[in-house]
Amino acid sequence: MGSSGINAEYMGSSGINAEYMGSSGINAEYMGSSGINAEYMGMAAGVNPVETYIRAGRYGKLPPLPWCPGREGAGVVSKVGAGVENYNVGDRVYLMAFGSSAEGGGTYSQYTVAPIKDVNALPENVSFEQGACIGVAYRTAFRALVQRVRARAGDVCLVHGASGAVGSATVQLAKSMGLTVIGTAGTEAGIKGVLTDGADMAVNHREEGYMEAIKGKFGGVDVVIEMLANVNLSNDLKLLNRGGTVAVVGNRGNIEISPRDLMLKESSVIGVLGAGTPRDQVENRAAIAAGLRSGVL
């Protein structure tokens, strides 16, 4: 069927039986091994770059069809499954799916069904539109800063590309942890946004000499959260203090670096991708929930 919708049934090996109705909505039933599920009415859905790659067929792991995209969203609970105790019909929630992008959460729809592990309470002080953008950005920020880098209060942190979703979340989280934060952006509007998020210093990464300006003010940094490693990694390593760490969150190609930059300062480069262990995921969700309730995120 065309723009009026797609009507298809899918039965996978995991025991998922879903009936999809394209732009007119989604009506699905899910029963996992735990027998716990929750259906919610979507008010807003987050759109991530990876979903555009999948829709264009340019992603390493493409989902079987039919497929409804959307890994994060926010709305109101319309139905709960057997065994659900923490949520009731009418509760405000947001979804933060920890599965692969190809699995998706089906949030590009009026209704979707999610396993209870992906459902989180949405505080009244957070709008549905904001809630739909929490999952990927804040989860990645926490994964990078806390679980991979193990940043500490008092560290100086450069967020290289701080005006995007993950960058903005990283600035907020780093400030709440007691770090001194420098953020970069490519426009004046981006610079203002980085400062609004709480950064101690914001610079334009399109301007010559911005790394020298950071070094002149702080001497060096302990942590770099890097959104475009194929452009910036070599310069990041030169800016690190002894024992510092670069966490690569984003990359679009290759770059040549000098291993001596790592040796001289005993510094590290680590990658950030994925959700970690089940226990890591529990910690991640709990920390984000606490930050939302307190208003620091």
C-alpha cells in the first residue's frame, strides 16, 4: 500500500507478533519471555541519524521488513501487560531502547509496544518533545563520561562538538559532576547554546587558533569527548594533560596520529559505542532519571 499505510504481519523467531499500520499508526502485541510489556500512545518521537541511514539502505545491519523505525519517544501509557507494577495507564513516560538500531522501538507511530526495561518515567518538568530526545543523547553522554572515561570532579573536559544532541547532554552531565567544561561549536547560535548548557568556555571550531586559545587558558585538558575523530584526534592528543583520555564518540573516516603523543603523556584513546552490560544499562537509566528529576539535566 502507498502513503495510506502498510498493513503487514511479522512473526520472528523471538515470538514477536506485530501488525503494522504505517503512517496511520501502529497496533502491536508483544509477549517476551518475561510476559511483561507496556503499550504507549506516542506524543513525540526522536529522530536519529542512524535511522536515516537505515531508511536509505546505507547501514551495516539492515532490519528485516516490515520495520517501523524509532528508538526513542515519549508519550502516555495506554495499556500495561501482565506483571507490570511500576506503571499505570495515563503515566507520562519516555522510551530509551538499548537494542540495536536495526531492532528499533517503533516510535515513528501513534502507538507502540515496548518491553518494560525500555520504559522510563517522564517528570512533569520535562516536555514530551524533550523526552523524545533523551535516550540516545544522554545515554551516550553517560556511557562516555562515567562508564568509559571514569571522569572525576575537578577534571577539565573538552567536548569537541558540543552543540549537537550528544554534545549538549555531555556538557550538562559534566557540569553536574563538577568538571570544568569547554565546548566547541561551528556557529554563533551554537556557541550561545553551549554556554546556556553551562560550559565554562565556548569556542568556534571553525576559527583558526581555537585549540591554542584553550591551551592558553587551561594549559591542557584531562578529558576530550570527541564527535569527529577523523578530523580532530591528532590535535586532541596534543592538548591532553598527562594521563588524559580521548573518548571517540563520532568518526567519519581515517586519520594519521603520532603514537609518540600517547607515549609521552601516557594518555589513552577509547571508543564509545553501545550500551554496555545489563548492569551498566541499569546504572545509566537510574542516573539519567535522577538528573531529570533534580533538573540538572
